[in-house]
Amino acid sequence: MWKIVCLCSVAVLMAFFEVPSLLKKGWLKELSIFLFLLCIGMGLIITRILQVELPNPLKGILYIYEPAGKWIMKILS
């Protein structure tokens, strides 16, 4: 639990230092991307701390491209 609290504290500190300068410059797209990536990173790290098993993205890629590869090999042979 303390790891998650420390992690959230670090994320808040990062946002505290970065957000005002992005707002001051008027970079709203960069601000939204920064916050999106910060949230995604926080979510992944929290799942790692809680030892949640995440699916491997390579399995999804293989699920999509393996039949296409077999079809192309069948055509070319």
C-alpha cells in the first residue's frame, strides 16, 4: 500500500512541476498527452505493484497476423 501512496505522490509532484509551464505556454495538446501518458504509466505500475497478470500484447498481434501470413504463404507456394 505504501508503494502506491509513494507512487501517487511522485506523480502529483511531476504534474505539479510540469502542468503550470504547459498551461503558461498554451500547449494544451501537449498537456493532454502528458496527462494521458502519466495516467497510463501509473496504471501499469500499480498493476505491477499489485501483481496483476497482464496479457501479452504479442499474442493479440499473432492472432491477427498469423492467419494472414499463412494465407500469403499459401498463395505464393
